[in-house]
Amino acid sequence: MRVRTDAQANSTVPPLVSILREMHQELSSLKVGWSQQLQEDPSRFGQVELEVHHAFQHLADQVVAGLLGEVGQQPALENARKKSR
């Protein structure tokens, strides 16, 4: 089974190890921005907290897609997919 993204036609989900590597880079960058926002205006804590939750929700979706891409190659999942049709 090939897992595809809706964002880009005919693009497959990258391997989970690549997703995790990109997540680390993205989180490092986001952390700098969140820290800067709080240093400039500590009263923005509530907004920054929402941004953090949103970012992690998005990243969790990517991990789930990566996991599905990995286990999707296993015959048991492919058989289950066929049975659900």
C-alpha cells in the first residue's frame, strides 16, 4: 500500500526517519520564534501555547502518516485494507 499526501498529487509520504529528522529541525526553528515572542511580550503566553499545541498536532499527523507508510508495506495491513472495501 502506498500512502499519499493530499497536498501534492502523486507524492508519497517520506520514511518516518526522514519525517522525524525534519520535525527536529522544524521544532528548533519554532522554538526560537516562540521564545522571541515571549521575550518581547510575555502577555502573549496564551497565544504561544496555542501555537505550540497546533504545531505538535500537525507534527503528530505527520508521524502517523509515516507509521502508516511503514506498516502499509506489511501483508497483514494490505489484506485488512482489501477486506474493508
